[in-house]
Amino acid sequence: MEEKAELVEGKVDWKGRTARKHRHGGMSISVLILAAFAFENMATFALNVNFITYFNGVMHYNIADAANVLTNYLGTSYILTIVVAFLADTYIGRFKATAVAAFVEFLGLGLLTIQAHYSKLKPPPCNIFDRTAVCEKVSGGNAVLMFSALYLIAIGTGGIKAALPAHGADQFDEKDPKEVRQMSSYFNWFLLATCLGGAVSLTFIVWVQDNRGFDLGFGMSTVAIFLGLIVFVGGLPRYRIQVIKGTNALTKIFQVYVASIRNRKLTHPGNPEELYEIDRDKEAAVDQEFLPHRKTLRFLDKAAIQTTPVSNPEDVNPWKLCRVTQVENAKIILAMIPIFCSTIIVSTCLAQLQTFSIQQGLTMDTRITNSFHIPPASLPIIPVAFMLIIIPFYDRIFVPFARKFTGHATGITHLQRIGVGLVLSSMSMASAALLEVKRKETARSHGMLDAIPVLEPLPISVFWLSFQYLIFGIADLFAVIGLLEFFYSEAPKGLKSLSTCFLWSSMSLGYFFSTILIEIVNSATKKLTSSKGWLAGNNINRNHVNLFYWLLAILSMINFFNYLFWAKKYKYRHSQVQPVDAKEINLSVVM
């Protein structure tokens, strides 16, 4: 009996044998998963913040077009998480999906490094900020090579984001209260791993890109993802691996929607017990999920109304009659959609910190000492460094303290955590708008509106930008990890990878919305400004980025009130209150 109790339901080891506690999974082995993700972020953080400089200064796109190339790349990488998550959940598993994605990203970074190294594969050097220069933009075969490398990286990083977080969460048993709290810590440490990898990338790799060449910087990113792949694969013998059943859980969700429409004229039974559900005793030997009926979104209950008694479940047409559990899972997914939509604009705000804020930094005084200058693309290290301190504090002190008062395993609910992040993202944009007014006033008062970025820095420190980065960094701590944990915890068993893609898809749509919003704003303000649009042209000193930031701050706050409406209506899949054993509060986390 003791040996049987150690078995982990629904998980196997790499040889297909049922996984055992204390031998497979747990916090100790999740460290390798966190390390692999840290290496992946080491490889890509520098790209995300410095690509705009590469596209603008090396490939000779103007600022707005360079920003759109970057946001389209980022948006594609996140939207591809849906495809990879579907394959991971249904056919190949999360471990294989992560390993293949890491190898694809390795290939993409290798191609990018080769192009950056050989002068024949990129346009001739030219100062894009010199108004008299005619700079040749990348084209033809070289453009094909650049976009091929770019989108191989997008596929790779999207695949890793789709499968790796869920594979890490698979190392914990959701039926064990102690491991539930460890899983909450895992998601916090997941952000910490992101920050550790990002810290190295934003300082060392960005500095190498700016001072020793993009080819060497991209080469270092290539080495980082290779090391991440080796570390990840090395943990295979001790991983808990989710059993792949080959059935499409997403299809079961759609079956509910179709059946509820087909049965729309049927009358709800007076007793919910009359709704269709398989017999627990007959299916005891089968790994089936059972959820209780809830009085929400009752129009979907029509999918479970029986017109005639069911004697054999195998004879049921799933497009006409669905189980109560299946209906409840469909309710959860449907209720998640407004939450999902409410978080899109957070990534739109993030996109500006990765594009226009970097361009602001290029015009400012980047000196730390007389001999050392901080690259503007390294500015995100400020919130990253702050989070390296606050995440352990949040996980080890705040969460246990809050848990004593709320009874929630995570200290505060997922939706409360997300709400805090939404407010802070709006504040970040407001801070950015105020700083941009100050920066432009400095340029105007010193007669430097046409100063060449980098070569003629304005007499204002680049560290003024740290306020908007710092506020958004804290927003990330609350919103992004809150979303990741919320979607994973609430999703049906067969949709764990796909559920975490709600976060990445939200980010994808946020980046795409940024591209669309920039085009709309430039079009709408074309005749109102001398620069032919708030964000048009290469001279950011004569643009109106401050007004764009204010627009985003207002949209973000309106979006927050929309989020509050839907969050209040949301009913959790199950109670987040876990029995707290005082002996288990101080979890031992191996880092």
C-alpha cells in the first residue's frame, strides 16, 4: 500500500512506467527546467530589446518600420504557441515539443549570426540618422535570409514558451496540498529564472552587441540556447511526463458548444442530477475527470440534457449529448475569454518599452562614469534587478503572510494579482509620457531637436527612463505570472499546455495591436503634425511619442475597469483555499 501511495496519477517516467513521488518530479528536478528557461531568456532578451537598433542601424529600416518588424516577430512567436501547445497536449508531449523547439531556435540564431558576420549578407554601412545620407535597406535574398532566421527563432521561442512552463508544472501533483503550494512557488521562481537569464542578456550580451558587434552578440545567444537544450534534456530520467492520450480535448470543448446550440429548444430539468454524466463506479478503472455542476452559463447545460436514458455511454453522439464534466470544462474556457481579452493591452504597453523607449535612450546621456556608458537597450535591467530581489521576498515572505489571513495557497487570488498588474501597466505608460515631455523640453531648450542620436546626446541622463521600466517590471511580477498560473490551474487536464498559451496569445495580440495602433495613429495625425504623424520619421525629438504614451495610459485604465467587470463574474474551477499545515508553510525550495 505504501508503494502504491507513491504513484503519481496520470504521469509516467521516460520509459513509460508510472511516475513515483520522491523519485520523479518535485521542486528539485524543476530546477533544471527553470535553468533551461533562464538560458532561453539569456538568448532572446537581448534580441527583443536590441533588435530595433539592429533593424534601424544595420538593416536601415526607419524607426516606425523597425518597430513593426520587431512587434510582428514577437507577435508571431507568441501566436505560434497555440500550434505547438496543441501538438504537445495531443500528440508529441511537452518534453519532445520543448526539445524540438529549442533546436529550431538554435538553427535560427545560427543563421542570424552568420548574416550579421558577413558583409555581403547585409546592406553597406550607412548612418541612418544623417539626413543627407541615402541608406540602402536590406532587400532580395538578404531580406529572405533575415526573415527566415527571424521566424525560425520565433517558432523556437514560441514552442518553448508553449510547452516548457506546463512541463514544469507537470512535476507537481495538483491533488497534494503541499505540492500545490510548491507549484505556486514554481511559477514565482519561473519569473525569477526569466529575470536571471534576462539580467545576463541585458547587460553582458547587449554590451557585446553594441561594442563588439552584433555577430558576436548573436553568437553568444546561440551558445546560450544550446546550453539550455543540454540542461533540459539532462533531466529526462527524473521528469514526470504527462500521459498523451491522442484525443483532442479542444474538440470536446467545441462539442459542448455545438450540442448546446442543437439542444437549445430543450427545457432545463428541475434537478441538475438529471443531467448526463457517466457512472463513477463503472468508470473507476478509467482515468476520468469529474467536476460538479455549477449554476453559471446555464445555456451550456443544454448540451447535457438527456431526452432518453443512456444505457451505454459508447452509443452517445458527443455532438448531441455531453457529460456534465465536459460542460463544466467548456464553461471554464468560455469564462476565461473575457479575462484573456482584458490582458492584451498589457503587451501593447510592453512593446513600447522595447521600441520607442529604446530610441528615446539613444538620444540621452548614457554615461555611468566618464569612461563607461550603459547601452540604452540595457535599461530593462533596472526592473529585472529589482525583481531579482522582490520575487524571493514575495514568495517566501508575502505569500505565507497573506496565506494566514486569506487561506489561499497563493496568498492572494490569481485574478487579484492580475488586476494589480493591469493598473501598474497604465501607470508605466503615464510615467513614460511625463518623461518624454521632459526629454523633449530638454532638447528644445538646448537647441538640439535635430541632434544625431548617440553622437550628440541630450544633457539628460538615460536613467530617467528607469521609472517607466521599474513600474512595468512590478506589473510583470503580478500580471504575467498571475495569468500563467491562473490559466494552468483553471484549465481542463487535456488542455494544460494550450491553456498557458492564453498568456502568450494575449501577448501576441498585444504586439500585433501595437503595429495596428501605430499605423492608425500615424494615419489619423498625418495632417495634424509637421512630421506627418505622431510617430512618423526617424527624428524622435520632433515626433509626439508622449501623446502616444498618454493614449495607451488612458486605454489601459479603461481596460482595467472592463477587467474588473469580468473578474467579479468569474467563478473558479475549484476553491483556491487549501488546508494549510504549519509544517508545510516553509517549503524547501532547491535553487
